[in-house]
Amino acid sequence: MMSAINKLRGSFGTLGADAALIFDPFNQQYLSGFPFTDGFLFITKNEAFLVTDFRYTEAAEQKAYSDFSVVAPEDKLSWLKEKISFYGVKTVGLEGNFLPFSVYESYESKLPGVAFCDIADTVETIRQIKTPEEIQKMQRAQDITDAAFSHILTVLTPNMTETEVAAELEYFMRKNGASGLAFDTIAVSGDGSSRPHGVPRHEKLKNGFLTMDFGASFEGYCSDMTRTVVIGKASDEMKNVYTTVLKAQTSVLFMLKAGVDAGEADKVARDIIDGIYPGTFGHGLGHSVGLFIHEAPAMNKRAFGRKLRAGEIVTVEPGIYLPGRFGCRIEDMVLIRDDTIHNFTASKKELIEIG
């Protein structure tokens, strides 16, 4: 299997680049195997350098891929000038989708005679297809997340606050192997559950839906899941909302495989929900996950014509939101395969009532 760095080099001809400077921390970690935030990667057609400072050198030398030489020059710009001259680099690729224009201007003025081109989302596109090692790390992250949900069901009471629920989930994940959180935990109840990305409140849980959207990070790779339970007893309308969301999700999970149109997948879920609760499913069906929680590709109304590929990892998270009343979302994270999917998420999905 061709390494990520060689895939990037393989794009140099099309991009018109002799080398690339990588500043995006996610792309740095993906290409080098080492997460750091002070420095850059300099990649030529035959050499690769991880350029950082003394604080990171020992760890980088232990963890970075063998393709990379770890260097910590006192003057990074002077070092870069020397390497550009030594390797005869005429055009350097920069991540136009990430780098501020002021930084671009700075390098342009400090490196006279060097041309720059935009490599845009080239590395992000390479990241879309996950390797077996990445898949294994994401499964581990999801296993921790599933365990956190099983745990919260054993301690959850109506007397807890939303922030206590979020903190309990986060503490459990950290305590049980997570290297961090994939994103800020959502735990919103009652009228707060009608906000897809609601912020946990310092208030006791309200009767009705409690939506928990959370995920662990393992060695930099994220997981993402949502489960909605009921505080108290579910009304007939709440049961119907939950059943509708679950039907929308399971219908999509049944059809997903390589070659499926991402827009069509979104439409399947949207048609089921709009047939009963029109206009209440306002966000896309799902997004890709990896080192960053929201990666490409996405499954939404704008994704028609984009075929899913084996090796992509996407979420499937339809929802219904009734403003000022309640909302419900159910989310799994799945790996696209040639003829089916692998669902990373093991947590049960039957309607659960608490208290």
C-alpha cells in the first residue's frame, strides 16, 4: 500500500509543485505520525523533514514515521532557505484552505525567487480513505465510547444536571483509555434537546428526551455517536418521533455500501422523516470522521453525484427537532465496504426510559 507521503508526492506533478510545506496540525500528524503544533513539515520529491523545536524533538524522533528526519533549527526560516536552495526547489505548495493569507504573504516576502502554489485539500482528500491501522484506532475509540454509554445508563438519574451527565461521560472515557475527547460533549434534555448542538446547562434534567452526542479520541482518531433516552415516561408522540428517527437511520444503514450516492442516502432518511414530520430534519445525514470530527465526505442534500468509496468512514445521524419542545437524534459511525458496511457502534437503540 502506498504511503500517504508518497501519495502526496504523486500529486506534485499535477499541482505544479516541487515540494510542500504542511502547517495544518491534522495533516502534519497524518503524514508524519506525530502530533505537534509548533513547526511544519517540509516534503520534497525525495526527502521529508519534521521541523520543530527542542520541546518536541525527543518524542518526535521516537514516534514520527521513518520517512521523516526530525530537525530543530534555531532559525527555521534560514534552514528552509538552505534546503530550498540545496534541493533546487522552484515551486512550493501551501495549504490554501488552511493557511491565513497573512502567513502566505510573509513566506512570499521572506523567500524571494520562490514560487508558491495552492495544494488546497490534497492531503485531506488522501485522508478520506482510511488504512487498516486507522480503522483499528477508530474502533478502539468507539469501543470506549460505547462503554461510556453503558456506564451512564447505570448512574443516570433525573436529579443529575446536564453538565453532570456530560462530565460523567467525559470522565469515564478518559479513565478508560481515551487520549482525549473527539469534541465537546452534548447532553441536552427537554426543550434543550430540540437544539442539535445544544450546550449542556447547569440545570436538572428535564422530563422528556435526553440527547447525548459524544465521542472519545484514541491516538488522535475520533469516534462519534448519539443516543437519545427519555427522562420519565415517553408520551405517544415521543415514541412516534423516536420510531421515525430509528426507521430513517436503519433504512440508510441497510442500503449503504461502496457506490451508493451520498445524496441519495440522505434523501432516503429525509423522505421518511418529512413524510411524517416535514421540515424537522434540518441538518445533513452524516459526515466523515478521522483525525478531525467533521471531515469529508458528507452525506447531505448537496452531495448528489458523490459516490461513497470503500474505506471511507461516515456517521449516520438523522434527527427530528421540534423547537421549544424536544428533539431526538440517533447516530452510528460506519465503515463503507465494497458490498456492505462495518458498524463501529454497538450500543443498543431501543427506547430507554429513566426514572
